[in-house]
Amino acid sequence: MAEAYDVLSDDEKRKVYDRYGEDGLKGGGCPPPQEEDANQGFSQHFRAGGSNDNGNGGSSGNPFGAGGFPGGGGGGSGAGYTYTDDPSEFFANFTRATNQRQRSYGETPFDGPGGLEEMLFGGGSDAYHGGSKRHRRSHVLERCCSVPCTLEDMYRGKTRRMKITRKSQTAGRPTEKVLEVPIRPGYKAGTRITFSGEGDEVEPGLAENIVFVLREVKHDRFVREGDDLHYEVKVSLADALCGFTHDICMLDEKERIKRLRKRVPVSNLTTQVLSGEGMPISKRLGEKGDLIVSFSVDFPEKELTDEQKEHVKAAFPS
């Protein structure tokens, strides 16, 4: 990589590499001619001893010059390029420069057409290697689709059938398809479910991924927090003081009631934890979080009458 960067960063070496390849770069000129016409063309550009058509040695006719390629290993006529720097120093300098600021695409010789990747592997973005097309960028495009889910869906599990339309360049590839999105018990909002290569075909044989992102719909009774469920019971002041019974309808597909029986007073700071009655834990089969019950006491907003105050004082003597 250090050698490639050294060549890419030098315009003269880069031109020789682009024209004659690695053999020409390291051999001190173009490869041996295969035909007479090629030999004739070579003699017009590179004469013995590095002279140009005017007979001036070391001029622009041969970029290697009489003393070999600049920065190379020296030698006489025909001496080629040799990398002599310390690779470790190159990587240290490159790392420091990278950390100083974020580089944009194509800003360095390592990115963009004709960059390091092209030099190392040859050809441009349409180059073929081993009979298959090599793509310059390893990452695949994504098309994200939001899937609204109720807490019931995430509690019980459900399979959603999602119809997609897509562009295709390959004959016989349908433009519409129905994908089955598995929502497993315990999945959380933000969970990504990926279908590789099911999106628009950007070129034959290469299609974007379809990513379904789960979005939780607000529930009318429960609030989810991780694997736990929160539930609030609204009670009157009289019930908060005297006790009450309250039924919680759970999220199971088959109706299930959890009954609370309160005999002691509750306040706005009172909570009750029902272990194992929360959301399923997707990574631990059979386990659930907790159900955390809080209470909201409805205190009177108006001033009590004198008679009411006397009753309260009589009920709670100091």
C-alpha cells in the first residue's frame, strides 16, 4: 500500500503506470514490444540514453531519464522504479493526517476513480476478476421501511406481510413481491429486519437491501421501558385511603386478568412490582420482564367544607 501511494502521489510515476502498467514502471520503460509498429512507436518516445527527438539527453522524451526513474533505485539507462522508503513511517504519517480531519470521498488518492483500489486490482469500476464483476464499493445500498407495531404484536409475536415494488434490470425478476416480516415476541422498537437483495436492482445482479424498522405504536394502557411494562391506576382519595380492587387486562392473545387487591392506603409515590408480568425477553426464551404498577390519587381541587374537614379530623386524630 505504501508503494502504491508513493506512485499515485507522483504525477510522473502515475503517468508511466497508467500507460505501461507495473512492468513498465519497475522495468524502466514500456514492456518489450510485441510487433514492429509497437516498437516504432516506442522508439519515438523513448530513445536510448533517455534522449528526445532533439538529441538532448534527459529531457521530456523519457520520463525515466538517463539515471533511471526519479526516486527509484538509481542505475543506468533503463533502470526502473524501486520503493525505498520506510512503510511504517508512511502509515504513521497517514494515520496522523486522517485523525486531523474527516476526508470526503475522492479527496485522497485512496478514493475515487483511479485511486488505490484501481491501482492494486486494475481497471475501473467495470473491471472483471475471475469471471465475476468486481464492485468498487463493498457496502450495499439500503431502503428502509417503517413498520408500525402494537404492543400486542411485540408481546405475542406476529408475521406481517409487506408488499414492495422495485425496479429490475434482470429479465424475469418480478417488480412486485410480498415479504413476510417476522416479529418475534420481545422485539423492541428500532429492531431492523433485513431482506438482502430484495430492493431496486442498481445493475444486473446487484440489488439494494430492504430493511424493515419496527416502530412502536402508543398503547392506551401500558408504557414499555426495555423489557418492563408500566401501568398506572387512577384512584379516588376515598379508595386510596380505604382500599380498593382493580383488574388489569394483560396483553395475552387469550384474555387474562391480573387483579390487584389493595387493603392499605396508597399514594402517588406507591409502586407495586409484579415479577415476570412484563414483556417477553427475545434473547431468553420463556423469560419476561416485570410489570410496574403506579398509582395516581385524585385529590380534591376545591376547598373542603367545614363539615368535611371535621369528618376528616375525626377520622385521623392527631
